[in-house]
Amino acid sequence: MADGRLFLSGSLLIDSVATLERRAQGASAIDIAQVGHMDTAGAWYIVDMQTRLSSAGADVPIYGANETQQQLIALVRRNMPPDDAALAKPLTLVDRVEVFGRKTAASARIAVELTSFLGQVIASLGAMVIHPRRLRLTSLVHHMQEVGWNAIPIVALMSFLIGVVLAFQGSVQLRQFGAEVFVVDLIAISVLRELGILLTSIIVAGRSGSAYTAAIGSMKMREEVDAMRTLGLDPIDILVVPRVLALMLMLPVLGLISDISGLLGGAMMSWIELGVSPAVFQARLVSNTDVWHFLVGMIKAPFFAMIIGIIGCYEGLKVGGNAESLGRLTSTSVVLSIFMVIVADAMFSVVFALIGI
């Protein structure tokens, strides 16, 4: 710095700006005649330095800039945040209570909308019972294949591995008490009553529920849903009912496959780890496992399917005209479906415990 003028030289690039000094008290002007190359970061450095030097009230001009540099500096200056930009103030207790209240009110509104949407779907299903010709059989079979047949490999593999893990972990604990044979009861009750249908529902929610939201949301973005309404077609009948009905029909089947795979995995690991032969496993399973353990899982399946289908289609119909809302609501669909399935499973557990099943 000489004669109150701050001289800059060399290249003002993004990899060198961070190492430059940002304090130059007393400078009355900035000279960049010797600056060779300058990018946006360098222009920001100059504008920021000018702002700091001008904070005392004196005007600090910039000398030596060529036409390109002048344009870049002017562009950066136009996009700098205003000096009086308000900083986010810390949240007070009142602010936190307000945020909590708004989120609670939004959740209640979503619950009311979901209940209303569920009513529309049930009404459409009732109308199709009275008038079976309204049911789109081709669409129903297509969605049954997508959510059922195509999901069998991942559901069977997941349940088989869960059975293996249950048998292995159970054997480690039960061997300490010489009660290895009780691993059969552990696997049977866990898989048939809870894990089989619950984990299957979670997989279906992530796989099919998100697909429902994405498919209907894409149609909403392309205004195909509005075109249906213009033609006098009900999107609930055409888009929602076949998907929900396909889930309600196929999730119990997937649950059954999941139960069988889980028991097979548990039987294999029990044979390998504990020496419990398949014949002993089968005899213990038949004699000590109540049929209600299996029925409890099957009773849950249609309700879980209804939850997944309703939420997936509801979020799809909420999609706006941009891809951002499609991605956000697809994620919301999966998270909300899994959460509601777990809540419903907990409620079923309480009810079955109260009635002694």
C-alpha cells in the first residue's frame, strides 16, 4: 500500500483469495491494474474489501480495472446481500411453542384429509360391489403382478435371512440355559405373529407405496388427472381403487410367503447351529404353536395394505407441477406409510393382548 492506495497484483482466483489479507485500514483506493486473472471469487474479494474500507464513511474507488473486470465486479456487487440483511434471531420459548402448534395443526389437517380420502375410496369400493362393471379388471391384475408377484423374491429373501438371524441369536442365548429347543417357539411366534407381516409391509411401503406416489404424481404433473376429470372420469375409480385393492389382495399372500421363508431360514439355522433336525422342528412347531399366531399376522395384512395404498395414492394426488414436489412427497409417502404401519401394529398388539389372543 502506497499513498493510501491498496495495490493488488497477480491472479485473484478462488484458490488464492482465501489466503489474502482482508484487513487494510487506512486505504483510500484500490488499484487492480496489475491483476492478471480474476474470477468471481476475486471480484467478491475486491467488492468486500471496498465495502470494509468504505464503512468509515469515505468513498473508496477502484482503479485499473479493464472492461471485463469492471463487468464482473459490477455483476458481483449487484448480487451481494444488502447491508441491513436481518440475521436469523434465536428462537425463544414462545417461538418454539408456535412452531410446535403449527406442526400439530398441520398434522391434524393431514389426518382429516387422509380420513376424507379413505372415505372416498371406501365409497368407490362399495359402488363397485353394487356395480362390478366399474372395476377395471385389467388394471387390477396389472397392479397385483407389480406389487405381488414381482415382490416375492425380495420378500422371501428378507424373511429367510430374518429367520436365520433369529435362530442364530436365539441359540446363543438359550444355549446358556440348556433350552435350545425353545428356539422353535421363539422363531414361530416372532415370525408368524409380528416380524413376517410387519417387515413385509415395510418393504411393500418402500417399494410399492413410493411407486404409487411417483406414478400418480407424474400423471398429476402432466395434467393427466385434470384431463380425466374434464372427461367426466373419476381418478379415484381409475387410479386409486385398483392400486389399493391390489395391495389388499396381495399383501396377505406376501405375508404367507414371508412366514414360510422365515420358518425355513430358522429351521435351517437351528439344524446347523443347534442340531435341531427338521423333523423335530416341525413337530415342535405343530404341537406348541397356536394357530392364532398365524391368524393374527393375516388379520393385520389387509389393514396394513389399506394404509400403504391410501397414503401412497393420497401423496401422489398432492403433487404439484414441479419435480421438487414429486420427490418430496414420494419421500413423505414412504416415511408416513412406515410410521403408520408401525403405529397400527402397536394398536393391534394392544387389542389382541386385551382380548387374550
